[in-house]
Amino acid sequence: MEADLEDRDAAPHLQQLRRGTVVLACLLVLDEPRYGYALLRTLGDAGLDVEANTLYPLLRRLETQGLLESDWNTEESRPRKFYRITPRGVRVRDVLEAERLRLHATLSALPRPPRHTED
Amino acid sequence: MPSTVTTLSLTDAYLHEVVRRLPARSRADVAQELRGTLADMTDDGVARGLPPEEAERRALEELGDPARLAEDYSPGPHHLIGPAHYHDFLELLRVLVPVLAGLFGGLTLIGRLFEEAGRESLAGYLALSLVPALGAAIQGALMGAGIAVVVYAVVERVEAAEAAERAETGAPEPPAEEPPRWSTAQLPPPRPERDVTVGELVWATIGLSFAFAAPFLLSRPLAREGALAGEPLLDPALWMPWVPLYLLLVAVSWGWELLRFFRRRWSWGLFSVNAVVDLAMAALLITVLRTESVVNPVLRDRGWVGEEFSRIGVAVVVVITVWDLVATFLACRRSIARRG
């Protein structure tokens, strides 16, 4: 019960915190062409729970921004749209990755008063 | 295989609901991609032992509300007027609605008052004038609101389209997508405040038009038949020289309203001119009321208008004049005090 309540308080903030990381995750993985559902499973297996209805619109936005490019593969029985990172996407990915590392380091190094644990 | 048919049609219905909300050029592509995904998700469900229809249904429900999904695909202004323009929109609304309502209503009323229709009875005459005028005023108000909405809805969309174009053609630039920093240079030059709004000028104009039209309206015959046929309400002997003088004063009052509007702020000079015009009008009306019959003597002979008419008339003139003097004095003092 206690944990449930805490989750509800944290949920909107967790969502905010994770939002930007999905973009970075996609850019990190898409050196190798992948289609949407495969990418969804790759991220899910790695422990990043991304909703399909978040991922597909996101992929399309990254494509219009020129960070990803796509190709339809119609050789298989089911036509699939494969996404791959572009040189521009690589530059953005490097910037984001550097920022993630910097943020991690900065947040860990923040001066904090000794913590009170509530029982 | 009847089950395949039903699941297919469910998917088709879902995709249609998503795609119809998207720009035409991306529809086929999005539909094909989502169709493939749904098929993969359904296959996974079947592999976990679900019946195909159930697996399909779960896949669709995982993608969720088609309207939300479509919104995620094409984020754009899905509102008529956004916060960036809301305030300007309200300002335009505040000007257009009273101005157009007043203009439409006033013009219709004046037009109707000079018409012959319904002259048989006073009630009919007033009803036939006031009701269409009210209708026209409502029409004017709606038209004003409509114009304001359309103007800012169009501005909103044009700006969104331009922003989207900039985002798409911004390819050669480095990926930094910083919006231009706001600087104080973008601040519009300060506008001198005004005490008088356009709406007030319009209302004053309408009121003074009626004051101007009054002697002409009152000189029209009350009835076409009966004992009073052809007799107006106003004493025909009153016209010279009083009515031209009165009309002149009304015209001067309107000139003063214009002056006040273009000066923007109250001043004691403005107040004094108004006081002089007010007093001149009061002197004229009181003189007329005390020395002339004003109402057609025919009506006095019938006992319809008694001796108290002129006393009540004078009292009304005095009250209105004093009220206007006090009101303009207070408004002037307040405005000057606010400016420090």
C-alpha cells in the first residue's frame, strides 16, 4: 500500500525524467537498421518500457527532423519500415550522451545534507 | 475463415480512425507501418496462447485511443486561438462587438423610425422599430465576434505552418535549434494610454444621432386618420429659430466627442469646453420650455398635455446637465490624478 502511494506521487515526475531518454535510447540502438516493433522489443528486453503509441510517432518525428532515415523492406511477407541513424543523428546522439553523463555526474556530486529515512 | 475477416475489419476501422486525422501525404505510410506492428503484436499474443481475435483486440487496446495516437503523430495547434494571441484576441473582441452591434442596431433603428410602417399606433410603431434594431444589434455583435475569431484562428495557423516549414528546411544549419533570444528591442513602443475607448465614441455617436434626428422624427404626423390626422407631436411654430440652434449644439457636442477621442486623455480644457456646451444646451432647452408650447397646441387643447409639462421638462434638463457636469468633472480629476 505504502509503495503504491509513493508510486502515484512519483509517476508524473518519473514520466518527465524518462521522456527525453527514449530519444537517446533510439539513437543509441539505431546504428543498425531496425523496424519499429523490433526496436520496441529491444528496448523492452533492456528494461526500458516504452509504449508503442509513444515510440511510433517519435520515430516519425526524428525522421522529419533528419536524425533518422527509413527504408521500406518489402522482401518479407510483411512490409516493414526500417529506421537507421543519420550522420546528423549521430551528432545529436553524441551531444545527448555527453549531457546524460554530465548530468549523472553533476547530480551525484550535489552537496546533500545527511538524509533522514522515514520508517 | 470468418474470424480473420472480423479482426481485419477491426484493424481497418482503427487505422482509419488514426489516419483520417493526419495530413494526407503521411496517411498511407503510417497506416502500413501500424498495420505491420499490429500484425506482429497479434502474432506475439497468439504465440502466448491467445485466440487471434483476442490477441488483435489487445494489440489495438495497447496502441490506445486513435485520437490520442493521431495527436502524437501530428502535434500542431489543435486549438482555435492559443495563449500567444489570446489577449490580443480579447482586445479585438472588445472593440468589434460593441462597435458593430451599435452600428448595425443604430442604423437600423434610425432607418425604421423614418419608415411609414406601423404608424397606426404608437406601440406598433415602436415595436416595428425596436425589434428589428435589436435583431440587427445582435447580428452585429455576432459578426464582430466571428471576425475576431477568424482573424486570430488564421494568424495562429499561418504561424504554425511557418514554424513547421522553418523546422523542415532548417537542414543545412547545425542541429542547434535555439529560438532567437527575446530582446528588449522587440518590445513595442509604449502607447499613450487612453481614457476613451472606440466603443464609447461609437455609443456617443449613436446617442447624438438620435438627438439630431429627434426634431425631425417628432415633426412627423402622429396618425394618418382620425381627428389628429397630420398633426405632429412637436409644435410646428417651434422650428424657427430654435431647432437649427439645437441642431448646431448637437453637432458641436459630437465634435467635442471626436476631440476627446483623439486627445486620448482628459484635460481641464476638455472639461471646460464640455461644460460650456452643456450649459448652452441647458439654457436653450430651458428657454424653449419656458417660453414656447413645445408640444403641438392641438394636444394641449385636448387636455393631453398639462401645465406641468414645462416644469417637469426643466427639472429633467437640470438633472441631466448637473449629472453630466459632475460625471465629467470626476472622470477628469481621476484621470489627471492617476497620471500623478
